Amino acid sequence: MTGPGAKDFTIDSFHRGRFRLVQPSRGHRAGMDAMILAAAVPGSFSGWLADLGAGAGAAGLAVASRCSQARIRLVERSPQMAECARRGLTLPENRELAGRVDVLEADVTLSGRARVEAGLADRSFDFAIMNPPFNAPADRATPDELKRLAHVMEDGLLEGWLRTAAAIVVPRGGLAVIARPALLHALISAIGARFGSAALIPVHPRADAPAIRIVVRAWRGARRALEIHPPLVLHDEAGKLLPQADAIINGRASLFGD
Amino acid sequence: MTGPGAKDFTIDSFHRGRFRLVQPSRGHRAGMDAMILAAAVPGSFSGWLADLGAGAGAAGLAVASRCSQARIRLVERSPQMAECARRGLTLPENRELAGRVDVLEADVTLSGRARVEAGLADRSFDFAIMNPPFNAPADRATPDELKRLAHVMEDGLLEGWLRTAAAIVVPRGGLAVIARPALLHALISAIGARFGSAALIPVHPRADAPAIRIVVRAWRGARRALEIHPPLVLHDEAGKLLPQADAIINGRASLFGD
């Protein structure tokens, strides 16, 4: 690999060692969000799944690790992150997954002909997942900044991501998104208009604390009222990962029980 | 009381006997929804609260029972239900509450001058609660009917209720609504436009079942991102009411912990 030396990258283990990820040492690093998102895909899923804004490929590889019939396309705009993703697929530890995963360097927000020419053809995937990158800088955001971010999303960026997801997914295809609770309204609006029914799972750090993330899953063309599933609670009062959260984060269980 | 005879009414006990409700024997009967809604009001609340679409007054009386500093106006359009509410206030068992509660026979969906003339003046309440009646017929609704109901709400009825709530509440005044999860999107849209920050609590019949109700609370003019609180779970696996749910339904605890 060209560019920065090996010391600028780390190799991190996920799903208790079942796959590894090559990531830049600095900047946003994949973690629980990507693992939780991947767990929103049914375990029996087979077909093509697009990981939109895949970064180094954490969520997509986690789907490949858990869903043995899934084929994954990691879609990433940043050449550096796409290179991390490609390099990850060459690791010997990822040998069993690598044959079902490839990397597409493309901007998720493209539309129309430009999107198709970038490799994102209409109705070419059975499922799309996304962990929009605007989650990361908001981790230390003030309430005002969060509000602003939510508005940015409402003003078009989230809409652009969901437009692409809706375009590339087949009828009855699936979508799963992980985001902050502040985006709930924008997310349900955009998903309601482009998909059909949606199901929501709030993610709480502890049983008594407000949600820090939401996962919304939808099926294109389905027509049912919104469902709110029981929440995912991550830690007990002592800060220990709870069994169900541990199973979900390590690829042993499905978030929606399927 | 004129009209139907005594056998057409029942007197039901709530909050472990701390207040009673006169209700028609037939039709929608108040229960857990009204008690949960009332628990969304902070225990320390003082000032005037409007129970919009109060029916026989279950939620409003439950607030009066738990919040000793609250003064309640039961706003109800149906002459029969308003008469039930008035009759309830004459019961000896309600003597301690009755001095802080009155009944206004008015249509919540009125607007402008008509609303003011009906007795709902601008900025005249500190808090509004509502348990919109369209919950009831949907109890046995099919998914299609639920979808239709949700659209009806989006098309104006819910909007009308929230318009009135926003008009009659002072700046920094509160709002609490209980509704079905299918209404989440319409509710957050309408509340976001007219109030500010909102907090959501899903209500699950059991820990492993989808939510059957949502409670949304907002403060007029506040500016914070949406919060999703831990859910209220009603029953254990054997169908027994859980301690926290029992405390909330019986006026011994607050839904939002305040």
C-alpha cells in the first residue's frame, strides 16, 4: 500500500477475532455503532448488501461475518478509507469473508446518471446499511451543535443518503440506519417517504439513561405502521456489557431477533 | 343529573381509591392510558393544567390526585361526558380534589376567536395534557385502518389539537400526549413545529414486545434535541404489573422521574 507508513494504521479485531479491520490510527474509529448496525440485518439474509459510507468496512465485514449467505459491497468516497477497506480484505484472518466482499470507491450522495456511472445502479442491492459519518463529530457536540447537525441533515444530507439507498435497493429490499436520537424525526420523514414501514430500536448506555443511538430498519414498499421494539441496553450499572448487547456486538445475535 | 338512569353509569376507583370517576357504562372507558398520561406531569407541578378532550376526567383527576399544587380544567366537547366529569366532582370521595378542578364544555379543535370565546384563552395554562380519543377505536384496528388513522391525524386532526395546546400554554409551559406508536411521526412533526424540545417514552406491554403506546412530553420554547427515555414496561412474563408500572398507574411515581 502506498502513502503513510504502517505505523499510521492499526489492525483491530472484531467479533471475538472472527474478522479484522485496517484503520487509520487517527480520526474516527469504528466500534460499537458499526457492530450494532450490522446486527440489524437478518441472520438468514442472502443476496447483495451495500454498506453506504463504509469507511474501513467495519459494518459490512460484520454482516459478512454473521450472515454467511451475504455478499457485501463496501461503498466509500474517501480514497484513504477505501484503501484501508481493500487492505483489510487481503488480511489472512479475513480470508473466509473476503471472497464475498468488494470495495466501490464512490460518493453516496451522487444522484441520477452520475450515481449509476459511479457503480450504484438502480435496484442492484437487496439491502443497504448506513452509519452516517456525521455521528462522529457530534460525540462532543453541545446541544446547539446537535440541533444544527440535525438541521443540516433535515436540509438535505440525510435525504441524499436515503435517496441513494431507496434507488439502489430492490422492491421489498431492506434498509438499516444507525443515528443519534436527534435525527429521529428527519430519519422517519425521509424513510417514510421513500420506503414504507419502519421499525425503531433505541440504544441506551444503561437501563436508566436516555438513548444515545437509534436504529431504524425499513422494507421498501411495505405498508405498516411504525413499530417501536424493545430497546437495546448496553451496560449494567457497573459498566459491564450486558449479555444480549455482548452477543449483538460480537455477531452472535440479531438486533431485531431475526 | 338528567338523562339516562343511574344504571347507565359506573363509579370506578383509581389511584388505589384516592379518587373516583363517573363513566358511562358503554363506550370508551378510561384506564391505564389516562393514568400513564397523568404521570407525565412533574410531581412538583403547580399552576393551571388543561386536560384536553378530558372525557369523564380520568387523566385530569389523576394529576390533581398526585400533584397537590395543580389546578385542573377538564376540557370536553361531549355534553354527556362533561356531565360525567361534573358529577364526578360532586362525589364525597373526590372532595379533597374537587376544589382544584373544574369543567369546561368546549371543542378542542376550535381556533382563533371561537376558541377564545369558548373559554380557551391564549397563554392561560401552564401545562396541557391530551389522550386523543382516536386511540380508542383503533384498539381493534387492522394495519390498514391504523395507517388510515395515522394519515387522518397527519391531515389535520392531531394538528388541530396541538395548535390549541400551543396557543393556550404559556412560554416554557408543558405538553404531554399519549398516543399509538403509529402516530410518532405526526406527533413529533406537529410538536417540533409548535413546541421545542421533546422527550419520548415508549410503553411496552412486556419487556420483549413492541410498544403499544408512546408518551411525548415537550416544553414550549425549549431548544434541545429529541430525547428518548428508557421505556415503561407494564407487565412481567406472567402478566403481573411490574412495580414501577404499578407505582406510575397508581399515582405514586412520575413517568419522567420528576
